[in-house]
Amino acid sequence: MTLRKNILIKPTINPNPLRVWMTAATPKERLRLASLAKTTLGNLQQVAGGYRTAGAVVLDSDLACRIEAATEKMARDGLPILAREALSPACSKCSFAKKCRAV
């Protein structure tokens, strides 16, 4: 069994952070993420796969915020926390988010 640490995945160009998270998660954990983020597993899989975005993660800020909150709840299960700035171009450019994270 591999021990996973609770870390914050920050924005990167490669690899796709949601894809990394989905790969590390079990099928039950993926379903739980979709439920907590109030979306569908199919939607998460399309985003993680970079469907129609040339491999990039492009979410609206609302869904990025819900995914971040959901991964925070699941972090105690050993999965990494996804920062909203890594998921949404709007969040990555937000001056308020930068001040809050001291990025």
C-alpha cells in the first residue's frame, strides 16, 4: 500500500493536476469528489482528460471552488488538495486569490 501525503497541488503547466488527482484516487473516491463538488463523474473525467481544451484544465471559478472544497474534505483520506488556481484561469489571475495564498 502506498502512503499518500496531504499536499496542496499548485498551478502547473504540466501535468494536469486534476488528471493526477483522478489517477491517484480510487473509483469510490472519484465518485465522492463528484458528489461533494456537485457535479458528475463524467464531467470530472472530461476536464481531467482535457476534452476540447488541448489537455489544459479549464473550469469556471464556481466549479473550481467546489472542487477545492471537496478535495480539502477528502484530504484526510490521504489525497492531495487541488488549489482553485490550478483549475481555473479566472482564479489564477485573481488578485484576491494571490493575496490570500501569498502567491
